[in-house]
Amino acid sequence: MPSNEWLLITVGAVLVNNIVLSRILGICPFLGVSKKIKTALGMAGAVIFVMGIASFATAVLYHLMLSAKINIKIGSFQIQDLDIAFTKILIFIVVIAGLVQIVEILLQKFSPALYGALGIYLPLITTNCAVLGAAELNAASGRSILASTVYGVCSGIGFGLALILFASIRERLELSRIPKMFQGTAIALITAGILALAFMGFSGLVK
């Protein structure tokens, strides 16, 4: 793949087609773990790791198994050119769930404080549609295994960038005088919308 293609994948995944602010995937952990920069950094690291490894694993499975036609013959019973690509979502979810369990065990062992701060949102990475969405986008676009891995890592970086920016803004908002009707979730959603509008300024960089 030409070097400019790698640049297009990187810029597109991090800025132009940001997985959370442009594609609107992974909103639950984005809103739930963005109150403090420390927890946002921890979640960002976990998502980058899981999304990168999951993109690699799912791309390998898709290219070696799911995109191929298989033939089954049991006695006189025979099925030719069976397409099992319809099972990819189920298989992708199983792979992602296994990777999240590994991350959860490692954090519980080596960083109990961060594990406690992330709380329920760490297991939610299993059903985080951003991770599953990256795997599905790779399969739909026909990217190679290496390109899929790069896209997964860059999408995780884009998610982390948006999460950290959002967390820093929300920390500043805690020190501000906000009208009562906008306090809590309301101001968070308004801020997320404004941040998404800011990222729309990158829309002309990659077609």
C-alpha cells in the first residue's frame, strides 16, 4: 500500500471520521467516563489496546475463514459454496469479549485504583459499538489485515482524543456557574455536540 494511503487511514480515523464524534459510536463510555481526565486516560488506553488487537484478530478471522466459501459433505448430504459471512458479527463479539476480559484482569492486578474508577464502563467495552464498528468497517471496506490493524489503532486514538478533550472541558465546567436547567447531562450533551461540530472542520481533509 502506498505511503499516502497509510496517511489517509490515520488522518481519516483520528480526525475526519472520528469514531465517536463523526460516526457516533461508543457514546455510552464517552459520556460515562469523561468526568475526570485521569479516568478518561485509562479508558482511552484500554480502548486503543482492545480496538487495535480486536481489529487484527477479526481481520485475520474474516480473511481466512469468513470471506471464503466452504463445502460440507456428510455421506450423501452435501452443501457447496456455503457463505458463513453472516456469522461475522457474532464471532466479532466473542473475540472482543475475550480481549476485554484480558484487559479487565490486567487492570485489576496492576492498577486497582484505575480498575475501580472505570467501574462498570470497563466491561461495557465488550458491547462498545465503537470496537465492533471498527471491525465491521474493516470487513465492509475489504482492508488487508495490516491496514485493518492500523485503522483499529487509529480509531482507538481518535476515541481517546475525543474522550480526553471532552473530559478536560467537563472538568472546567465543574468550576463554572451553569444555569440550573443545563446542569448535569444537559450541559454534557451540549458540549459533546459543540465538540462534534469542531471536528466537522476536518471533513475536507480526506474524501
